[in-house]
Amino acid sequence: MNFKLHWAVAVSGMLMTGVAHSVDNIAGLASTCNNCHGTGGVSVGHSMPSIAGLSEAYLKNIMMEWKTGARASANMTRLIKGYTDDEIAALAKYYASLPWKPVVQPVSAQIMAQGKDVVERCETCHGPTGGSPDDASVPRLNGQWAKYLELELMKYRDPGFQMTHKKMTRNARKLEEGDVSAISQYFAAQEK
Ligand code: HEC
Ligand code: HEC
């Protein structure tokens, strides 16, 4: 009994110092994330999103939704459950404090024109180039990786995939199938 109690106290003590340490050492905590998301949260490619410079509110919300299971993610759900709410809040604050660094991916004039035709359905919230979100719940799209944007749009469009945001879901489902890739590439090609 005594032994068990001591053991429990020792373990919870270790966990608590672990947490305090991690939140203090944000660069250490973020280094795990940067293994996938790139140095300083700027991704080197394709289906991996850049996360530096997204808003604190967006980052915190999406991570907490994965943690509670409200929102699905093939890659992030299991991983994020290993972080405390305080660590998630600290990570959101940290990545939001870093600059958004668009990776401009050039596209053909034809794709650009197709994207321009569609973007009026997106620009009230994301801005005409995806670089001026109208509030903190809206992620930046300019210079985000095209493949990633396309995969996310397919999730919003799929009734079997658990996403939470009703308005974004509705907008994604209104797109013509043939426009999904074009609008993704259009935003990915924007510098600002
Ligand atoms: C093993 C690779 C891997 C690691 C490690 C990882 N992520 Fe991710 N993350 C992904 C992938 C892949 C996606 C996009 C697809 C998805 O949701 O599964 C993603 C998506 C995200 C997004 C959504 C970005 C957006 O534009 O909506 C955020 C935010 C995020 N991760 C934050 C983090 C943080 C913070 C950490 C560290 C605690 C982390 N990730 C660690 C692979 C990883
Ligand atoms: C009513 C406002 C609104 C409109 C209109 C809108 N969006 Fe969104 N969009 C959002 C919000 C808010 C989010 C984040 C939702 C969430 O948390 O899942 C988002 C997320 C996204 C994402 C995911 C980005 C990431 O980093 O994970 C993509 C891609 C996207 N929007 C593309 C579009 C496209 C393309 C259109 C036009 C066809 C569009 N949006 C129209 C509000 C909007």
C-alpha cells in the first residue's frame, strides 16, 4: 500500500516536471513536429503542410479537435493525444509567432485562369489569393503545398470523413470535381 502510494506520487511528480519542462523548452517540444513539418514549421513538400504563421486560434482548435476525437486525421490524431492541453496551447502560440513563409509553386496560365474563375467562392473568407483570412479561424492558403490543399478539400467533400467546420464543408462540396485540383494549385502559386 505504502509502496504503491509512493510509486504513484513519484510517477505523477515525474509527469508534472516533464510537462513544466516541455512547455518551458518550446524549441525542444517543437523539434518533434519539425521532423515532419520542416525546419521552423516550413514544409519541404507535397502532402505535408507548413504550419508556421497560421493563427494561434486555428492551430489550437485543430489540435484540440484531433485530441478529443471531434475531427479525424490519419497522421495527427494518435500523435497529438500524447500532448497535454498546456503543451498544445504552447505549441499553437509558438508556431503562430513564426512568420508565414509561402512556398510559391508556379502553374500554367490555364490552371491560373481556372482558379480565378472559382476563387470568388472562396475569397470572402480566405481573400483573393488565400493570404488575407477574414478572421483567426481561417487558415492561410497562399503558398501552402498544392497537394496538401487538394487532399484537405477531398476530406471536406467526403461525407465519411469526420471534419467539423460546416461552412467550409459546404463550400468544398459545392466545387465541381474538376476544379478541386485547379483551385488548390491556384492558391499554392500565390506569393502573398
Ligand atoms: C509523423 C509526421 C508528423 C509529425 C511528427 C507531426 N505532424 Fe502534424 N501533420 C502531419 C501530416 C501528414 C499532416 C496533414 C495530414 C493530416 O491531417 O493527417 C499534419 C497536419 C498538421 C496540422 C494541420 C495544418 C493545417 O494547415 O491545417 C497541424 C496544425 C499540425 N500537423 C501540427 C503538428 C504539431 C504541432 C506537431 C508536433 C506536436 C506535429 N504536427 C507533428 C504529420 C506530422
Ligand atoms: C465561409 C468562409 C469560407 C469560405 C467561403 C471558404 N472557406 Fe476554406 N476554410 C474556412 C475555414 C474557417 C477553414 C478552417 C476550417 C476548419 O477548421 O476545418 C477553411 C479551411 C480551408 C482549407 C484547409 C486548409 C488547411 O490548412 O488545412 C482549404 C484547402 C480551404 N479552406 C479551401 C477553400 C476553397 C478552395 C474555398 C472556395 C471554394 C473555400 N475554402 C471557401 C472558411 C471558408
